[in-house]
Amino acid sequence: MKLISIVVPMYNEEEMAPIFFEAINKVIGEIKNYRFELMLVNDGSRDKTLDILKAQREKQDNIHIVSFSRNFGHEAAVAAGMKHARGDALIVMDADLQDPPELITELLKKYEEGYEVVNAKRVDRKSDGLLKRKTAEWFYKIISKLSGKIKIPENVGNYRLISRRVADKVNELREKNHVFRVVVPFAGYKTTEVEFVRKKRPAGQTHYNYKAMFRLAGDSITSSSIMPLRYSFKFGFAFMAIFGLISILFLIFEILTCCGATTAFLKIPNSTIAIIGAIGFFIGVLLIFIGIIGEYLGRVMIEVQDRPLYEVDEEIYSDLEKE
Ligand code: UDP
Ligand code: MG
């Protein structure tokens, strides 16, 4: 019988963990033609999450726990879960039931039809605030524009099923700072999606503030596209042309003025202010471009340093035999 690994990153989820176990066990208990492993990654929780996971492991022998030495972040936790999971297919989901476990049956149905990636698409994000929905919309718009041939599906978070083959491909990637929802489409393979309505978190609270969301967006973009660098080049060129032309024109005006022709407006202080403004604007644009280059340089530094993505403090295996 095929083994399905359910990969769940958990950070300070003491309130959610018991509710999660109840919900997930109910769903997988009803599916008879697969075996399941719960691949739980404790991302350095500071609350009782790890104790709860260990206690549950005593009761349930299909739980595999990987516990980090500190908080390394959601993406690192997902990456660790992918590496340690042994299943013939993996399902990645959040611990907070915002990714409804009931959808697993549908994910598996598509898997049986031969799909290697089954994305769970959020069709109704009413439970998220307006600002979160809007920023998410912009994120998917920008990223799909910038990533060229890689098709990043809209409104698909981490919740998805991937085959062993795709998991291996993603695990083979050497880059450190990868974003799960970008590297899976990068790998490609036969992909489809099922839809679901995203609900509110029943307990605990979100770990994603806007700062973390912008960081994720930045990582997604700089890890999958060098278009911003190209655009800066194009913009730089355009600015050079425009400002070059302006200064030549003004120079000509100056010369004409000397020769008796009149062009008064250069002497009006307003225009001087306008020129200073334009120079300031131009400097701002330059700084933005330097910042963009810096972003990429930072990524290069991270890759060159070659630090591990996470440190495992403790690992508790499941009792499942690989068939
Ligand atoms: N998470 C994690 N490490 C972190 C932050 C979050 O492993 O540093 C886990 C968290 O426990 C949850 C999932 O990632 O299972 C998604 O987090 P959350 O629900 O806070 O994000 P949101 O749904 O608000 O985007
Ligand atoms: Mg959540």
C-alpha cells in the first residue's frame, strides 16, 4: 500500500496541535487504500508544542518528528519536512486547519489520475482581511510577470500534494533560500488543482505579519527572476536619454540667450527648484537600483556562505515500515 507523508511545519502551535491531530486523524482514518505518516517539524517553538507532539507520538506510531534547535522559519521547516518524509507522495499543509484536511481525499483522487503536483487553490479568501487579500493579489501578479516561463499558480499557498519524484527534484536543488511555492512550479511535471474555501484559524495566531510577508515576496522574486535587474538597466538607460536631452536643450537655450535671443524661464527660481527636484528624483531612482543590486548580492552572499538551512536538535522516527 502506498505511503503518504503529511508534512506539517509547526511553530508555537500548542493551542492548535491537539485540534489538528483530531481533525487529521479523522480524515486519514477514513481513507483505507493508503497508509499515512505525519511528518511534523517543530520549528523551534517556545511553547509546549514539542511536548504535545511527543505525547501524541506515544499514542500514535505513524508520527515522525523533526525538531529544530531554534526558530528557522516556515520555509526552512517545510524544506526539512520534505527531506525527512519517506512517502510515495507528500502533502504539505499548515497546522492551523486553514488548509482543510478534508481536501486530502480530493488531492489523492487527482494523484491517482496521474498528476504529480496537485495544488490546493483558495477560491474564497473572505476570512483574510482586505489588505492581506490585496497584497496577496499583487504578489501573485508581480511574481507571475517576473518569473517568465515558470507558472506560479495564483492563490495557491503551500497546501498541495507532490509525488515522490517531484519531492526528490525539489530536494536536489542546491539553492539555500528557496520558497516552496516557487520551486515546485519550477520543477514542473503534470500539474492540476483542486479548490477550497480558506477558513479562519480556529486557535492560536498567525505568524505572518506584513514584514514577514514582504520578505517572502522579496525572496520569491529574487530567487526566481533577474528581471528587476534588467528593468533597472532599461530604466537607467531611459533616464540617461531623457536627462541628457534636457541638459543639451538647456545648454542650447543658454547659448542662444548669450547671443541675444531670449529664453527667460531658466532664470525663474521655480524652474531651478524643479531642476533640483528632478535631480533628487533621479538620485532616488539610482538608490533604488543600487538597492535591487544589493538584494541580489545578498542572495549571492547567502549561497556562498553555504550555511545549513536549519539545524536539527532532535528526531523521533515513526514505526512505519517502508513496504
Ligand atoms: N510556521 C513555522 N515557522 C514559523 C512561522 C510559521 O513553522 O516561523 C508554521 C505555522 O506553525 C503554521 C504554518 O507555518 O503551521 C503557517 O503559519 P501561519 O498560520 O502563521 O501563517 P498564515 O496562515 O497566517 O499565512
Ligand atoms: Mg495560517
